[in-house]
Amino acid sequence: MSARNRLAAATSPYLLQHADNPVDWYPWGEEAFRAAREKDRPIFLSVGYSTCHWCHVMAHESFEDPAIAALLNEHFVSVKLDREERPDIDRVYMSYLQGLTGQGGWPLSVWMTPDLKPFYAGTYFAPEDRQGRAGLPTVLKAIARGWREDRARVVHESERVVESLQQRAEERATPAEGPVVPFAEAAGAAFEKAYQYYAESFDPRHGGFGGAPKFPRPANLAFLLRCAVLQGLESEAGVEATGMVASTLRAMARGGVHDQVGGGFHRYSVDDEWFVPHFEKMLYDQAQIASCAIDTWSATGDERHAWLAGDVLDYVLRDLASPEGGFHSAEDADSPDAKTGKPVEGAFYVWTIGEVERVLGADAPFACGHFGIRPEGNVPRERDPHGEFVGMNILAQAKTLADSAKAFRLEPQEASDLLLSCLERLSRARAGRPRPHLDDKVVAGWNGLMISALARAAVAPAEALADRRGTYLSAALKAAAFLQREFMDIPGGIPRRSWRRGQGSGPGFAEDCALLVGAWLDLYEATYDVAWIDRALSLQAAMDERFWDPEKGGYFNSAAGAPDVVVRLKEDYDGAEPAATSAAAMNLFRLASLTGDDALREKGRRSIIAFRGRWEEAPQALPQLLCAFETALEAPRHAVLTGAPGSPAFEALAGVLRSRLGPRRTLIALDAPGARAWFSARSPWLLAMGRTDTAPTAYICEEFTCRAPAKTPAELEAALRSLAPQPPK
């Protein structure tokens, strides 16, 4: 073997991180599978991603160790897989691990037969036996012995595992036995059950749900906002639901999980106060948090939420935007220590009090008081079990700005200006530190989420976003053009999964299609250009062709006939990202409402029913899918605007529609270039609108029946108020 292994030819940053290991790694693919068959060895599959802290730990401890590498090289065919490049493969083996142990995570370590059937799995393995747990060498020797001496049992277990995965997937889609409950009734019960779950697990003191660790879960917050809309924002239930969302976002914004200096959010908090984060920053988190913050501003009118959306988007545009137009995947949790050069989690983000004093001089006491900075460090020992933050401070808002102003006898505006000045100086000083590793690959679906967030921010009439709307729209359009150019160039009409430094990957997956369809529809609403609807329809058709289950409905993660997928699964969990079917269901309803195509609406309904067993049993697992119930059960709603887009009168009417969260309505700008002919060919009921009106006019329609046209914002606001759910008297 040469000094560098086979991974040196990869484009994945994660695989390249292991190109100098003494392990004889193969990338996932037929070459590795053939080697396993020819050498008659089991496969050891190691799955992770380039910004994963514990992946780094296991790499340094084990995969760089010559003795452990020798064990792997002698007894196994070792394979590295970037989960962000092949999420379908990752989900198959993660499902196995979760069924085996009840939990998951990365690095994911899987042992399987040469025909890819797993028989043992775990996550992180230490390099030696510790506290009664077998270390990696012990596990490797035991599996090698079992493969050599008890092959039949190992193979039988692998066959049982694959059958179990298939059976489990089918069972989770099957409704519970008993009397058949009508869909509307079952959906209502699931909505109520999910709401009760979140209400009971809500942390009223610190925001969020449950205890440590706490993850941003924008899909949960989006579901609660839809509950508020359906109950009425002013109703008791609406106020409660909105309050849970708003207090969670405010707590996250105050905490260490929010990068107070540079903006954006870290992956999660290891404690229940959002204080000590796991420091990696993921693109998909930024996009979804920004979108959720915009919706929360719309529900509450509180400009702090719009400011938070801008904070996140500005971080992405500064630090994650590629020169070509797309957005990079993530920044690492670890970065080199300035003194030792060794990677340390959070090194880029934490501060000693001496560093703060050197940077801020006379203003240091103000910043230290506001952010809770202490000479001994501000991370309690129980929250730092590995002693990584001794003497260090994580910046989190220990006081409100009003309290800090009072403590230093400043007027509120003076305190605000001083805080901004301190943060700018800290940012300049931090820029001189070694930066965390940037995973610079561009992932299709995650870029779809970011395009949606930018497009929505570009048209949100919040004061906090007013001077940046054009920047956001330009960035969204530039990213979309990049994706159209670099990702949509393969046969079949679906996007590539990823792109890095001029090289694109193979075909993407159901989630990539679904999230890009959503992005194209959001770009239509931001630009009124019907070409985006055409692109969405084309991509939806390609997604249906490749991933749709014609027998039971819903979308498989991977294409039919994929030779390296032992079980074709459908994702049934809206976690860090929405499941493909959850995102697709909403897209299908939106497309049906734009085109009048009832077949699309029926496919959306079948997408929901495909997971009925899952959402009846545990609706909190699919909050994004629950958000589509509203559109599935309600009559179509439209807001049709006539007149010239961009004119002050037109934009004033559009601003009313976007300024208050309400029932989902399809927005149609009938007099945008080419739009009247496009819509009239599909929805003849639109033909007469605006023919005799010279001024911009809004038509609010439910089930294709429209109210009297509104020509002023006041008239439109009155029409919307009359349709909104009213709180009980």
C-alpha cells in the first residue's frame, strides 16, 4: 500500500481526512464489495462526516493507530462512507443500529457480509477496553473469530437483520388494528396528540422540549405555529402555541448555542439551557432556523425574530457562500489550538477573560457582565466532563440589554451601540485565530432549504430585514442558477446529490428533489416568475418517476434497483431535516393549487396516508408531515393579485398577505410577465380577474369562490380578519 490510501482520489472532505490513515480504506462501491467477496472477508463500514467531532476522535485514536489498522487490514475490507453523500445508505444501517441498541449517532460502525447484510453495529469504539465496554481491538478480534469459526451463525444473523428491517418498515406504515377511522378524524386526533406531546415536554424556564441535550428542531416549531393558526392566533391555544415557539427562539438566541460574535447557530446544546454547545455549524440548521424565525415574526409581530433571521442569513452569506453561488455544507466543531496546533472542540469560539480584556480595554467590564465572562471561566465542571473548557468562557447573554444598561448607567441606545462595538472588535480579533475546517461541498437538498429561507426573507415586510431584502433575493437567485447549471445536467431530470470544486456526484435522492421543488416554489412567490413553477413541476415528475411507491404511496429514499441498497426504506422521521415524503406532500398540494391538477392533490393525500401507521402511533415523529394536514383537509385557498408587480400599490397589498401568519393560501400574481396566459390555461376560473381593474387589486378566494376585491391594504386586512379563526367568547 502506498503512503496514501485509496481515499486520496475522493472528492468528499470526510474521505480525504482519512487518506493518510494506515487503514487500507476503500470508498463505498463495487471495488470494495468485490474485494470482500474475493478475499472472503466481512466488510467493516465506518460512516461519518467531515465536521463530526466524535468521528475525529475515533479517527485519531484508532484509524491512525498502526496496530488497530493492522487488525482491520488483516481481517476486514474497510470502507469509508460520507453520510452526507449517501444518506440512503446511512439510513439503512442507522436503522439497524437503532433497532439493535435503541440509539444512534456518528461515527457509525457496521460489520456486514460481502453482500452488504449487517450483523453487528455500534457508534464510537474506544481504542482499548474501558469501564466494562469492549474497545475496538477486542470487537475486531471477536468478529474475525466468529467469521472464521462460526460463519453460518453470522450469515444467518445478517439474513435475519435484513428481513427485520423490511418487516419493520412495512409495520410502521400500517395503521393499528381496529375499526377504520375516517382520515379527517384520524388526522385531527394525531394533531391533538402531537400538540399535547410538545405542550407536556416544553421547558417553560429554558425553552425547547425535554432536557439535555437540546437540538434546534424547527419542524417542531413550525408545527406549533400551524396549530396556532388553525386555532386562531389570538385564541388561548394559539397564544400558548406561539408562546412556546417564541420563547424557544429567544432562549436559543441568548444562549451559547448561538454564536454571539459571528452569528448563526451551533449544532446543539449539551445542557438544557442552550449554554454549552456542540460547536459545529450545519447549513441545514441555519436555513430552517431562519425560516422559522420569519414565521415567528409573522405570528407575533416581534421584530427580534426577524432580526434573528437576518443574523443567521448574514452569517451564511459571509462564511458559507461559495464563489460559484451555492452554499457549503458545514463548519467543524474543532479547530486548531493557537498554542499547540492540535484540534480542540470550540477553540475558535471560546475566550479567556484576559483575551477579552486585551481586545476591549476599558469596555471589557461591560461585555464581561453582559456575557457572564469570569476569570476562572464560566463553564461549570459538570458540563465539561472532559475538561475542555477550563478557564474558558462561552459567550451567552447572562443579562438583558436593559439590565446591562442599568448596571452601567447607560441609556438603552448607548448600551446597544456599545454592545455592537464590543462584538465587532471581538469579531475582528477572532478572525485572526485558526478557523474551523470548512466542509466545502455543496449539497442539493440543503441548498434548497437555504434558497427557500433567503427567498422568504426577501419578501418578508419586517423592518429588521428591510435594507437586506435585495441582497437575500440576489443570493437566492444566484444559488438557484448555480444549481440549475451544475446539478441538473444528468439524465433523468433529477439533481446531483453534491458538488465540490468543479466535480459533481452521482444522482441525488428523494430529499434533494423535494427540498429543491420547495425552493423553486418559494422563488416563484418571491419573483412571480412562472418559470419557477415549470421547473418545480418538471422536478416533481422526475422525483415521482424515480422514488414514488405506486403501490402504497410515499417516497423511497433511494431509486429502485440500486445495487448497493439491501433494503429500500422510506424515511419516517422529521429530524434535523424534513423527511422526503413530508416535504413532498406540501409541495404536491402547492403545485395542485397553482395548476388545478387534482392528480397532484391526490398524490399528496396518498403521501400522508402512506405513513398513517407512524403518525397515528407517534405523530411527534413527523411534525413536518402534520403541517401538510391543513392543506389536505381544507378547501383550496388562493390570494390573487392583479396589477404590475413592483408597483407601490401592488407591493403594499402583497405586504399585507406576508405580514401576518395565517391559513395557507396560494399566492398568484396574475399580471406578472407571461402569468395570465400560464394560469388561465390551467385554471379558467382566473380569466375574468382584473380585466376591468386599472389599479392593483387583491382577490381572496376559498374553494374557487372569491370575496369582493380589495384595492387598499385596509380593505385587504379587513377581508383577512373576517376569515381568520376567532377566539371563543
